[in-house]
Amino acid sequence: MTCRTQMFFARQGTITPEMHRVAEREALPPETVRDEVATGRLIIPANVNHLAQHLDPMAIGKVASVKINANIGNSAVESDLGGELEKLHHAVHYGADTVMDLSTGGNIDAIREAIIAASPVPIGTVPIYQAIEVAGDVTKLTADDILDNIEHQAQQTASRIRCTSTTTGCWTSRASTTSRCRSATDCVPARSPMPPTRRSSRSSPCSAS
């Protein structure tokens, strides 16, 4: 699969509608946004499917204003879909530029879909949380389980994906035209070598070629 990222377009000299919107929001020349995206110093985390809903493109990087992230998400003990939507509303109302859905309890897919559908800001996820919930036992978790969840959540329109709770984060590569395009094999637990799997030689789902 080949997808066209904002970096791809920027390196072709194209200023996309998302770059124009970021330039407007950041009070920057569109050419500056394009050039910074091309060099990798600026990212626009906007999944193409989320753009088709209510997402208002924003940017994170050296020339952009400082951004605020809010964490929400259900647990096995408490919270439901309505509660998570209320958290999202308050987070955006009080100035969050991005929101992470850190749900670990039940009904994770439905909650994530509802959050993304209602959100004007990029939504991030931590696939390993759901991968563990699906596996039922962390000791049974495989590299394929993690890769499957990364792909699944990207297709659900997550705009950014954090690999583990201790990494600085890596951006969604599949189904996103605005994220930095990276191999899914970059998204493995920190400091843990990826064991051989049937996918160990698969190519990146996203190509800038």
C-alpha cells in the first residue's frame, strides 16, 4: 500500500490544504510550514479518515506554538462511552490541542470511534493496551498482536500512535496523509528486540516513493 504523507507533498513543493490551515492557525507563511514539514521539524498529525469528519488540522514542531495534550480513557473499574465524551468535551473546551485515548477497559473500539467522531483535535492511542486486553494475558502477547492493533487503530482514524507507555511516541504510518511515514516494525516495545514472526520481512505500509 502506498499513501501520500504531508512530508511527501512538502518535498514535492506542494502546499496542501492542511498546511494552509496550519499556517493560518500559527500565523506563519504557508511556505514556512511546507519547508518545515519537508525537513521533519514540523508534523501535522491528521489521519485522512479523521479529516473527513471534524478534525481541524494543527501542527507540532519547532516553529509552532507549544501544544497541550490531555489524556482520557476508560478503565476496567469505571467510565463508559458517555463519560469519555464528556471528558473529551472538557479537554477541548479548556484548550487541549491533542487528546490521547488511553482506554484499557471494555468496549474500547466503540469508545475510540465515538471519541474520534466527536473530536476536532487529533486523537492518539496506545495500541499495546488494547492488544493486552484482546490477548487476555500479557505473557501471551506476540509481536503480531501489537502490529495488528497498530494497523487496526490507524484504520480507525487515530492520528498518532504511541508505541509504549515509556517511549516518546511514533506517528501513525497507515491511513494517514499527515503523519511521518514509518515502518510498523518501528513500533515495538522499547529496549525489546522484535522476535521472528511471519511479518518480520514485511515492508512499511506507507511509502513516500
